[in-house]
Amino acid sequence: MKNEQVKKEQEKGEQIERVTFLGPIGATFSHDTYNVLAKMYGAPKVTKTNYVPAGTNEEVLKLIRQHGGYGAIDMETLAECRVNESSESFIELLTSYMKLDECPFRVIGAVKLKLHFCLMVRQDVNESMITKIVAHKKALGACKERIAKIMLPTADAPSNGEAARRVAESEEYATYAALGTRSAADKYGLKVLCEAFEDREAVTTFFLIAPSSHGMSVGKENRALIVFKVPHKPGALVKSLLPFEQENLNLIQIHSAQTGNHTYNFAIEIEVKESELEAFGRAMEMFMQHVDIYLSFGPFQVLSR
């Protein structure tokens, strides 16, 4: 239904800036975070008209490529580390774009956001009646110690908002509890048993995606995300990473995705302080000599909220 609406608007020549993030709308941390990022970086507000729903994190970039516009994508959590699907969706861009100028979007900023996982149930359900807890696997990971204490089984959902919807609307989930945002509980009329069910402080990093025409800025704390392919020969990966070590830049994450025949493409994230921007430029000049293709997003500002 949403795709049909998009096609009709395109046929009429209407220009609407689309917004994509993990749905359902109004019920996920991705939506809450997009609102924060949009205000910070001048991105459009999300409405029922311009929202393009993503069922999983790996769909976000695919939908932005298809419909254009803006989006927020969950990249890593403090409790559960990186979100593999998100990293791999960036790596997949190498199959379509040989250089960044060909890619229609950029990462223009990021935020590390403190989250609280509400434990929610139907209005007529109390804690002793709960038979299972359903949530996105990262949420279950952030709350695994508290879940273990109450000795309840768990079930995965594509998003915490979808978990809340199932608890509210599906008889199969009538005695389940969901983990998610306060906004999800409000949207689906669920009762919150615990406002902060996480084991310890929960922080998730989200990236803001925007059209390549949207301006970028750097701050005191920045990050760069680079996806790349190296020659299939001994030492190729090491040689590509050494320039960052030589410039004393902190490589905080590396992720690999198999491309077939025992070969891999990679994604790395590098911290770049404001005083290290020139060093990053020098490192990139050396890095380019050791890779076959690459796409470099950033440096872009990373803020904490």
C-alpha cells in the first residue's frame, strides 16, 4: 500500500522527502532517535505521509536507495555491540557504487542515546501471568540478566515496536510481555510494569542518513565509516589498516562480510577528533593505495544525549 502511494505521488510529480527507519512508526527507539537527529541536523519531520517503513535494520539503506530521502539506522549498542545487519547493509553498497560520488546518500551525523526498555503487558495482565518476553534480540540482550532472574523464556521480534503490537493485538501473545519504548506502550495501550528493565546503562548509537546534497559538519568528536575491498593476497588487510595506526587514529570496529570463494569485504569505524582531521586525511591517502574499491562516510559528528 505504501509503495502504491509513492508511485502515485511520483506520477503526479510531487516531491516529498521520504523518511525511513525501523518501524512501526511511533513505537520504536529508531523513531524516537530520528526525531532527535532531525532537530539537530535540519532533517524533515516524519509524518504518516512521508514515512517509508523498514521491517528490519538491514532494509533501511535499501529503502533509502529506492525512495530517497532521510533515515536513521541503529549501528551499535553498549550491551550487545555492533548491529551486524546494519554494518553489512553498508558493505553491500560496494556492489552498486564504485565511488562515493555515485552513492545518493551520506551519513551526516550520529548520536549516542541512552535508552530505557519498558516492560509492558496488556491492561488485564499482571506480572505473575506473564508466560514469555518478546522483543528485538538486542533488547533481549540488554535485559538478559533481569530476564534470567524471573526465569521466563523469550521470543525474537523484528523490532521492539512490532513486539508491542503483537502483545496488544494478537491473541497468541496475550500473556506475553514486550520490551520497548514508552511511546510503544502509549500507542498500543499497554500497561508498563517497569520503566527501565535494562540490566545496566543502555546506550545505542544511531546514524542519520541524508541525501548527498545535505550539508555536513564536524565537531569535537567525530567518526568515519569506511567500507572496502582489498586484493585477495597475503597481508592486504593489514596494509590497508596500518596507515590509521601510523597516524595514531583509533580504529574502534571492524566487520567482515563474505562475498564468496573465501573472499571478504570489510567495514571499519574510526574515531576522529577535531584535532585529528588532517591526520585522517593523510591516512586515507595511504589507505587508498592498498584497496581495490572503497566508500568513505565521514568524518561526521557524534553527539551524546
